[in-house]
Amino acid sequence: MNALENEKLIIESDNKQIRLTSHQLRYYETPKSNANFTSIMLDKISSIELTYFKSSVWLLILGIVTIPFLVGFI
């Protein structure tokens, strides 16, 4: 696919399916019969939020041990 005027490649995935340029984010999908791509222009994105949750077994164990101790102390 041809680049836009003054467009520069910033980063590309190892499998070359996702490409971030100075103007757009592009996802290439190449099934056997045809090739599809999805392009998002960066000036059309207003915000992005990334939320990551990590459960911790140690925090749960600490809570189970601490709560009875605190209730007994009170």
C-alpha cells in the first residue's frame, strides 16, 4: 500500500500485520483468497485508555489472615 505524503514508518510488528506510521495505524489481514486491511487515521483518535488488572493470590492470603486478627483485636 502506498504511503501518504510525508508519512514515515514508526514501528511494525514482527509478522508485518500491524504497522504504525506518523499518520495512521494499519492492520493487514491476508487470508488465502484475498487481502484486507483496516486503517485508522491518527488525527481521528481522541483518546485511548488501557486498563490492566492483575490478581494477586498473596494479597488474598494476606487479607484472609489479617481480617480475623483485626476483628479479634477490636
